[in-house]
Amino acid sequence: MLNATLGLAGIARETIRTGLERTRGRGRLPRRAEELTTEWLRSALGQGADMIRGFRVLDADSGTAARVRIAIDGEAGTTARTLFVKLAPRDFSQHVLLNLFGLGVREVLAYRALGDRPPVRVPRCHFGGIDAAERGSVLILEDLSGAARFRTVRESLDETEAFAVVDALAGLHSTYWESARFDTDLAPLARRTTAEIRLGNLIRRAFLRDIKGHTADLIPAHIKKQCRMFYERDDEIDAFWAAQPHTLTHGDPHLGNLFFVGAEPGLLDWQIARAGAGIRDVAYFACASVEPELLRRTERELVGRYADGLAAGGVAVDPDRLWTGYRAATTELFLAAVCTAEAGDRMQPLAVSRVGVERAVAAVEAHDGFDLLSSLL
């Protein structure tokens, strides 16, 4: 009860603070597309008037962040180059959530951590700015339109594509495995604030105590009961995963956050990046992105492929222990998929969230995920 009260108090404080922020004049960073200016773009990109004569907004949308595609006009006679800008979301409740969980700031930190030679394919980051006073952030990224293939959550990867993604995750994870940087420049990605923890528990309790949204019919009664452990035993679950070797994880590697350039996969949307157990990324990706029948035939091989990839990067792991971690981590997708579905179409279109829940239920049932996780605590 105390945690719930404190969580609500934190939401109230951030709601007021975000409301005041949105009514103020222009800040150090632009907050929305209308605040983008030629002068600011020149400063952010370190380019002069001859390189940036002006810009045009080509298209824009907003979800957990506002996304604006722009064309920059440079020297006379040159073709306009396009860039992708991420800003605070237009929707007020989404903006509050972004600030409460530090999602925008976390994504900028992730791109800084990945650097100029990232171990996994990502859009090139031209600028990442943080306004600590306003908890604001802005990213200017490579525009992948026309160069990359994008997939939707309702699709499924084939075996070759799934192996390629697991190889990419192994490359990412081995690079940052138990990195000393989590005590220095990456420290913000290795900790959660008290407010984040309390709010997360509040959300899990609200959504999982009585699942009745549009995907409730997809979830067997015994799993509806078992999943309450996410708020009843949240401290134990957090402690279990905290005790595993840590690396830089994407946190949300479902099919909608993947792209392919040729046969090479890449990862988008690093808002939930954090230090964590790498096998959680693998289980989340596989269970969300490969249709269940194919996954059941190939997932043991996928986990073995991941172990081999870690070994190639100098990280020795116990394959059997990794497999156990994979099975327990199937519960992570369930948590994300059901909470997203319970939030309604504010987070994902209903048809998309039904696919996510179907795949999540199939995974936890196939691996007795909740019973296994309970036995490991």
C-alpha cells in the first residue's frame, strides 16, 4: 500500500512538472517539430549556412516519442538529404511516462554508449542532446527510408533471419559483458530510480490483477493467476535478474524495432536500453518475432547459437544455464505484451497487441515459464 501511495505521488509530481514544462517558452532543446529551426540544426550538426540553407518537414507522427522526418537543403544544386528527428511525444500522458521512466534520456545515453563504431547495426546518430533540467532529449538520426527493410510485429522471421538477429545480439552483449563502464559513463543505464521501481510495480498491479482487456480471451485462467507474481514477488524477481551477469541490453527487441539492410539486421528505438541479463533480450526477441510453431523447433539451436556468439566475443557461458535463463525469460515478453494490450490502442494497434499476447502465452506455456521462474527465486 505504501509503495502504491508513493508511486501515485510520483506520478502526480511528474504530471505537474511536465505540464509546467509544456507551457514554458522555448527551452535549450526543441520540444516539438514547430520548434525546430535552421539555426538550431546548424548548431546541433556543426554545419554552417552553406551546408544547411533550410529544411522541410516531410512527415511526422507521435507515440512514445514524436518522430519527424526532415529534408535539409544545402548548397545550391545538391539533392536535399533527409534525417530523422526524435522529440518529446505530443500526447501529454505519453510525455509524462517518457519523463517518469527517463526513456528519451536513456535512448540518448544508449547511442552515446554505442559510439561511432557500434557492435550492432543501428541508425547513425548525428546528434544526441539532453536537457537535464527539463528531462528533455532530442536525437537526430540517419534516415533509413529506402535503404532498409522494416517489418511489422504481425509478421514472423524465418530461421535464417532469426539466427542473424541472435548473432547480432551476441555481438552487442559480448562487447559490454560485465563492463567496467557500468560504474562510470554507463552508470545511468545500470540503475533504476526509486520512482521507476514504484511506478513499475503500480502499473503491473493495475494491469495484471484483473486482466480484462481485449486480449483476455487469449490467456488461460491459470496463467492469469500465475502472472500476479510480477507484483507480488517483484523484489525477488528483480534480485534474481540482478544476480545474473550484466551487459548492455536493448530491452525491447521485437520485430517492430528491427530493420534489415540486405541480410544484416539492425535495432531501432533504444528507449528501454539498460544494463541487464543478455538472455532476456534473446528470449524477448525470439518469442515476439518468430511464430510459435517454428520457434519451438529452432529455439534450442538459437540459444546455442547465442552461446557460440558470446564465446566468439570472449565470453564463456554454460549453455545449460543459458537455456534455463531463456526459459525463465519468456515471462518478460508476457509482462510487456499483456501490459501493452491492457493499455489499449494508446500503445499499440489492437491487432498488433493480440499477436504479441498470443506469442507470449505460447512461450510461457511451452516452457512453464512462471513455475520455472518461481523455482529459481
